[in-house]
Amino acid sequence: MVQKPNSRDRDHVRDYLIPVIHLMIKNNIPHTEAFKEIAARLSVTTQTVTDRCSRGIDTTVSQFVELVKSNRIKTHLMNKFPLRRDLLQKEL
């Protein structure tokens, strides 16, 4: 029997943040819809995605949205996750 990964087993940056940011920037989708879409893809609640994109990076949802809209999210994430700089540089 194949077990689904627990939300805690997922990679914060690769599985939550980057896909949400891509939807918001590349597809011009509002954050609420991006959160819902990623939640559905990962079989988690929208609240889980919201949490990963706010408290998980020491921001509020409105601060996260502003960072994405102002193109400062990459710098914020590189400071928060210095060991993920290569991934962030490549993906964002």
C-alpha cells in the first residue's frame, strides 16, 4: 500500500512556496486561488498552504502577497532559506 506524503514530509520551498508564487506571477492568479489550487494538488487543506506561505516564512498573508507583487519575494526567501539559494535562483 502506497502512503501519501504527510504535509510535514513535504519540502516547504519546492512543494508550497514556488508553486504558489508561479501561479500568482506567471498565471496571474490571485493568492486565494493559488492557495486552493496547490492545496488540491497536494491533498492538504487551504489553511496548510496559507500557513506555509505566511507564518512559515515569518510574514502575514498580506505581506506575502505584497512581497510577490513587488518582486521582493525571492530576496526574502533567500534570506529565510540560505541553503536553498540555488533552487530559489533557478526557480524564481
